[in-house]
Amino acid sequence: MRLMFVASALDCGGAERHTLELASALSARGHSCDLVAMQPARDDSWLRSFMSARTDERALSLVTLDARHQLDRHAVHRLRTELRQRQPHVVTAVNGYPLIHAARAVRAAGFAATQRPALALAFHSTRLAGVKELLQHALVTPLAWSCDQVIFVSEFQSRRWQQRGLRGRRNAVIHNGIILERFGPNVRAQWRAVTRATLGFHDDDYVLGCCAQLRPEKNHAQLIDAVIALRRAGIAARALIVGEGPRRLAIERYAQANDASAWVSLVGHQDQVERYIAAFDVGVLCSVAHETFSLAALEQMSMGIPAVLSDQGGAREMVRDGVHGYVYPTGDTPALVQALRRLHSPDLRARMGAQAAEQVATRFGHARMVDRYEALFETLAGSAGRPRMVATK
């Protein structure tokens, strides 16, 4: 098959990482994959690192449309040209903004009925924030109705959006998946002691890790509040925060204002994030919005680390409370602290961590996810009336 993915920008966000890893895996299986970005990445270091690390010899083509606003005719024209040249079997828009342009470009390309690509929407959002997103949603919903397929990434998200009228001709849930070879308990065993020593952590430090962009909705201040509360209770808690973003200075100032700087380590963006996850005792996400089905949480669980997650998106689909970790009410700091106090027990952490790793290995492996996307795309390619291109292994 020839597949085209249209994303907003290939930055280091969950939807973008998911798209690149999916396209790379499908390319390794012999399919032709084209990547189209509506806008250039704000920081392309992660993208360059990802592309250079690929072992598949098949090229992933990357085109940037340089869109400047919500309804950019120039971007539609460029995408229409790419569609005519590349003749994809399936076009997948990743979230609403790319769909607005992809749907128009497919129509404008003037394909014959037997040549028109199937149009899919891979939807990663859970909630709307602000007037801009509300207006975009008003445009996206009727466009989704005409999509051959809408793909959600959690059952919670699927129910939420379909109740609000966002659905396609066909709808499916495909959970995000993790590359088990990269994020496994053996990788944690290899790097745990090395990373902790490099960061100056002691053996008895209780390291609460968070991998997330430093953005307001990730609510890093609550993690710092939890560290302070635990230390007041005599527990040697520390926060290890991996990620970069616009809130870095605010987080540093918050820790300083609360005399917690010595217990909070911000290490920025890391290409080899698994080496830092290995240092975690517990993985924590305190998000108050925009958490649909967290790749970061799955990565930590896959390495044998119990997760403590705010009750956002599909958190309860990946973590069974009291088995793989805990899910606490969003914004409830005492509940977060209580969960973390329970997990201070090494025996409980070991048991829940092993169960978390098994949960990911059996339900959320990357190969399993790619299998489902591949089968779905093959069905779409056939139903669009086009002869299917056979993958060359």
C-alpha cells in the first residue's frame, strides 16, 4: 500500500511520536509511507534523531506545507499537488487541523472514483480548550462524518467524542503501543544504577519520575507539592522531570519558592529517554487536560515501574487501580500523596511494577498495534475501489 499521514507538525508530542513510529513500522513491512507536516517543527532535534536512528532502508518522505492559519488555501494547493503525484491508497489526517486541509485537498485533487484515496482521521484529542479549538471542532465534526474511517486511541475518548457527534462512516479504537525491546524491564536493570549515580541520587531516595512536555496542562507543580508532603512525612522523595517546554522557568521558580529545588531535577528533553525512566521508582502523571492514552505512562509501565496517573482520558484502561499502580482524582493532591505513600513499600512497587510490565506486553505492544492499523488500512484501500499494492517484504 501507499500511505500518506498528514500531521500538524512533527514535534516531540505524543500524537507526533505515534505517527512517526507507526509510519516507520509500516515502511519496514514494505508499505510506502509519506509524511506531510502542516507546519515546520518548533524544534526538529527529536525528528532528526528519530530519522537517523531508523534501521529500515526504505525512505520516509517528509513534506512541510508551511500553513499559516486554520484555512490556508496555499497549503491545500500544495497538498493537492502531493496527492496527485504520490497517488496514496489511504490518507490519514492526524487530528482535526490536518483533516480540514486533507479533506479539501482530496476533493480538489479530482480523483476518478477508482483512484480516490480513502480518507481516515486518527484522533488523539480528548477535550477542547479555548475558543480556537471550539471553532475548529465545529469545522472538524461534519468533515469526520464524510471520513471513511475515524480511529480513536481509547474507549473513553471514543465514547466522549461520539456522544458529541464526532464519528466517521466507520469507527474503531486502536490503543497506543510501545516498542517492548526499547522499553523493557531488562533495559531498566541495565541503566537504573548508572543513571541514579550520574544524577547524584542515593539508593534510598524515592524517585518520582515524570516524562512530559513542560506545559501548563501537565501540572508539574502538583508533583512538587507531593514531594514536599512526602519529605515532611520523613520519606526521602525526589522528583525527576524529563521533558522540555515553555513552563520550565515557572517550574524552577515554583520549586525554589517552596524550598524544594534540592529535591527536583529537571533534565530537559532526552533522546534516550529510557535511560532516565530506568531511574524512576514510580512514574507519575498529574495532567489536568489533554491526556488521551499516554505513551509516557505505557513506556514506564513496560519497564516494570508502577504508574500513578490522574484520572484523565484512558488512564483506567491501562492501569487497574491497585494492580498496576493507582489512578487518583484529577487535581486531588492528598489522594496523589496517599498513593505515593503506599508505593513507598519496595515489595508493593516490585509486585505492581511486574504486573504493569505484563499488562503492556500482553495488551499494548507496538507490533500488536501496527498489526491492527495495517489490517484496517488494507480494508480501507480495498473499499476505496483501488487495486491494493502488495507489500514487498
